[in-house]
Amino acid sequence: MRLLFPAAASPLPLCLAARASRRARLAVASAAGGSSSSTSASFDAAAFEAERLRLDAAARDGMASAAAAAEADPRAWKWEIRKRVWDALEAEGVARDPRPVHHRIPNFDGAPAAADTLGRLDVFQNSQCVKVNPDSPQKQVRLLTLSGDKKLLTPQPRLRTGFFSVLDSQMIPIGCIPEACTSVGAAKYGRPIGLDERIKVDLIVIGSVAVDPSSGARLGKGEGFAELEYGMLRYMGAIDDSTVIVTTVHDKQLVDDIPVEKLLVHDVPVDIICTPTQVIFTKTTIPKPQGIYWEKLSPEKLGQIRILRELKKRIEQETGTILPSGPSEKLPPTAQRRRRQLRR
């Protein structure tokens, strides 16, 4: 079933004046020898963003190498579809910064309109807590979530520095909600949570590279973090099979050749697709993952993500059994670069 909505532009409000006023207050406090109790006052946004960009570049380089080496792999069909979509977005002039869109959840012309399409749905309006991925094309979804006085749950980039951050408008200085919708802003204004957090997520918004409207089958950029995040939320009891999963994409990201029979047990399907021009209810019959599938998780990936190691240790202690691990894989050198940076 497809419902058509007109695309609508939604300019983002700025918080330049609020930031300038805040800088002035901090400068006065510093000159007077005072200190601020605000977490954001001591947050080094420039260092956080520089580190994030370095590690993002390293990860994308590694993904490109993995894609080039995947020709003989039976899973190469995923990379073929991803490349076709990335190439089309660039060639047809709908790709938007950050560019190139290859090896990313691609930003696209009309991303705010796709988000506004989602924002008009009852499932969004009736949600109190929305989990949204941290990528550029879903920035407007994060803005609508916080502007609508909902809780925003967003993962820390690639789960490198922690787990999830929770934000709500009461935690954010007036006028600075757009800043809080960025990766830097989420780290600056968000409250980190752990595996023991008691939280109920009403809606999941997930980024995609390609999605099949006839089945709800979805492909991400290939790192598997959306699946890991979903599995950990299942373990926490924050979501279940009834939790609706939505993706916002450009119409050119809709495909009809994702073979459902080749999907893996941890692949996350979507219930609703929102584009700048339409809403598609997929009525997917693809089973949703029930948790972390440890036999699919490589030792290298486990070693890279502290929260996963914590979860594995906890489950093993609770059950008295050693969980399996998946085959080894070569990962981008993000952890190594981060250790070198911290030693400087």
C-alpha cells in the first residue's frame, strides 16, 4: 500500500545567537575565576569532531577494500546492489554532502521532506521515545523527535566510545536543538546509558542504502552496526517484534532485487518506507532478529566494541556457558588509530 504526500520544505532553526550568548557567559565566568557545572561547558566539540572524521575516513577506506575483495564471496550480491545505488545517486544528481556517498548511509536531495513524511504518521506522533541512527539523511528525523518533546535515543558513532545517548528537549539549551541533532551535539548534550537502563523504545528509524518495498528487505552500508544495536535493544527489553521499524530514503534507493532467501538471520527488515514523495507499508513477513547472533560476530568486531564484550561476559555469567564466536575478519584500523591519537 502506498500513500502519497506532497513534499514540504522545513528550514532548520539556528541557535547562533544562543551559542554566542552562551560563549559570552562562559567567558565572563572564566574571567571571574568561576566554573560551569554544565557537562557541555567542558566538552571539546572540535576534538570530538576531528576524531570522528578521522575514524570515519579510516572505516570507509576499510569498507572499500573489503568491497573490492568480495568478488568471490557469496555475499557479494549485497555489494553489487549497494554500488549500483551509490553510483545512481551520484550520477543522477541527488547525492548530497557528505560526498561521495559511497560506503555511507547516503545523504540525498529531499531527505528533510522524507523525514517530514514520517513526521506526519500516527506511529511517529504517538511515540514517546524514538531511536534514530546518527547519519546525515536522518538529521531532520532527529530534529522532529526533539522538537516534538519526544526522547531521542541515538547510538554513539560505530559504538566506538560507548553505547547509546538519550536526549530530550529539557536537556538542551533553548535554540540549540539543531546542534543536538548532530553527532557532536548528541555527545555534548546527551546522557549516556548502559545495558541496565530501563527504557522503552516506541519506534526505530533506521538508515538504508537500498530497500525493497515489496518485502521490506533492507541493506545498510555493510558494517552491521544497525543489527548490533537492534540486538542489544532486544536483550535490554527495550523493543520486541511489535516495535515498528521505519527507514527514510530517496525513491532511487528503492530496489526490487534483494533476494529474501539470501538474507542472514540478523538482517533487520523494515515495516515502513518514507521517501520525499510517498509512504510504503511493506507488510514484511521477514522475521525480526531476536538478539545478538554471536556465531556471526567476529572476534575482531567484538574486540573493537566494548559494550559488546560487556554484554557477552554478562550473558556467559548468567547462563554459565561460553558463547560461540564467528569467523575472523579484517576490520578498518579505527581502534589502532584511536590508541595512537590518545597517546599524543
